[in-house]
Amino acid sequence: MSFLSAYYELLVGLRYTRARRRNSSGNRFISFISMTSMLGIALGVAALIVVLSVMNGFQKELRVRILGVASHVQITGSDNQLADWKTVAERAAGHASVRAAAPYVNAQGMLSMSGGVRGTIVRGILPEAEVKVAEIGEHMLAGRLDALKEGEFGIVLGSELARAVGARMGERVTLIAPQGLVTPAGVLPRLKQFRVVGVFEMGMFEYDSGLALIHIADAQKLYSMAEQVSGVRLKLDDLFQAPRVGRELLPLLKGDYYVSDWTRSHANFFRAVQIEKNVMFIILMLIVAVAAFNIVSTLVMAVTDKLADIAILRTLGASPGGIMRIFIVQGVLIGVIGTLLGAAFGVLLAFNIDTVVPFLERLFGIQFLAKDVYYISELPSDPQKSDVISIVLLSLGLSFLATLYPSWRASRVNPAEALRYE
């Protein structure tokens, strides 16, 4: 195919797309359908980019909130206890991807105050080390995490847990441990009063309603663990490398240890979020597909309207392939313009959704995510280059596929038949 041939095919295809023949109502109607197809593709692409960006934002926000309390990697012993946690922490810290390590004691208990009782997960922590592996200290509603001092028996409660037992700052609550004391009168539960020195709110009901933090030394005394801990929590440079780092840590630890990571402990939750994102991608991509295949009807009508033009081009020496490429240019141009407009608008909206949504809420006097119902009260957005590129390529691919059949029909037009009644 020569350069001149390609140039005339492009030129004719662009002319057919604009359809400026004023004396032809059919051309104006075809141009109108082309415009609606273009706008449909643009809206579909924009909606897909915005929705996937918001879902990425929700996924990122939930991951940050969950991993703000949970750990990237946990190391425990075969019996869920570690006697030499300092050695384990030092060896783990030798890995290039490990940023920080902190010991913890994990146990169950019951909080009692004013006649109310509530079950809870008790976590013994070393405050100065815990702030390096978790973000609870950044979500304190009252008090500070470093207010937990050894021997002072202070306790930090989740906001929902504190509300459930009616505990306020400075008040004392009774922590009941399931391990009992054997006495002549029978087995009695271990009780200890703790003073509330802080309240946190992570925005995850699971943690806000069921987690209490105490100093690791106080936890060891209450649960009769001597110098042992439940395990060591690690924070990594890249949380997505947790499975690989976990596998690489086992040879470094040189002992009978069990290593787990956040992808195992929260696998079902994040898998469900990813499946939902994939399903939404498919559903919204169907909108783009419907708009793209409107190009089929546009080109079929264009071919019918241009039968005489096609016949004249054929008699002047145009090949069937050349005729096919003319209408492919027309259809692909609609898809390219619609896709680029949609991608530009979608990316612009995705990056400014934190401004657009509050404006719409003020304009219509509504709140999409009420703070008293949802823990995430703002629409987060995280546009990702890979998503935008995938959407643009799929939209262009669908637009191209939609041009093939009408263009092939145009190339099969018989010049003699087309000019018989002209």
C-alpha cells in the first residue's frame, strides 16, 4: 500500500466522519449517531476509570486501616509462645526488607465495669516498639500510647469497647483473665483492675469494639507467662512482599518457628474486595461495549448512504481493501476521540473526587457516606496507571472490532449494482 493510497483513504474516511453535505438529511442523521456513539464511549470510559479509582481507594483505605492494627508478618513459636523474642527480633531485623520488629502478647479476657461485662482481645505491647510496626498511636481519640507504663496497669481501649463498658479516661475497669487460680475453695478467675489511659479509633469495628492494649510486662504477669511473649510483629518496606519475606525469614531464624503474613490472616477479605472490583470492571466494560458497537449501526447506515460514492471509487481504481480501510478509519476515529475524551475526563474527575463529591453534597443537601453509618465517610480515590491503560486499550480494541463487519460489507459492494438506479 503506497503513501498516496493510504493518504486518500484517510482523507475520505475523515470526510465521511464529518458528513458536511447539507442537502442530505441522511448524512446529518449519520453524523448525529456518530456523535452519540462517541459520547457513549466517552461516558463509559470515564465511568469505568472513576469507579475503579474509587474501588482502589477503598481497597487502599481498608488495607491501611487493617494493617494499622495487624502486622505485615508475625513470628510465633510452635506452641504460640516465644521465650527468646529478642534473638528472633534481631535475626528478623537482619533481613533487608524488615523495617521494624516488636514483641506482643495476645490473649483473651473480659472487661467488667458498673455491672457490664464485655469480651475482648487483650494485646500486651511494648509502646516504644509498637509505634514502629502499627499506627494505633496515630488514631488516638484521647490519651497517648506511651502512657502505658510497666507496673502501672494502664489500659488503652477501642472507642466502641470503651463505649460498651461505659469507661472514660482515668476510670478503672476490671480485666478478667480466663486462666484461674487454684485455691482450697476451687478455681478462681484472675482479676486485675486497670486504669484507662487512652482511647483509639481505627475506623474498623472489629478492632474498635474488641481490642484492648496493655503493657507487655503487665500482660505477662496477668497471664502467668514469665518472660515469654506470644510472638514478634514485623513491619516491612513493601507490604506486598510479605509472602516472599516470610519464606526468606525461616532460614534466618534457625529454629522451630511459625511465620505468617497479612495475606493469610486477611486473605478472604481482600480476595472478596478484588473479586468485587473485577466484577464491576466487567459490568462497566459492557457499557463501553454497547457504545462501541453503536459504531456498527453508524457504519452500516454510512455504507448504505454512500453506495454511489463507493461504486465511483471502485470504478476509479480503488481496491476492496482500500474501501474497507476508508470505513475502518471512520469507525476507529469515533472510538479514538470518544476514548480519549472519556479517559481525560475520567482521570480529571478521579484526581479531584475529594472536591467534586463535597460540592455535590452541598448542592443537593445530601451525604453519600454518613459518618454515623459508615466508618469511611469520604470517597477515597486511587487512580492507577495500569487501570487507565487497560481501559483505553480495551475501548480502542472494541471500537476497532465494531468497524470490521460494516467495512467488509462496503468492500463487497458491486459497482454496477450500486450505480444502476443512480
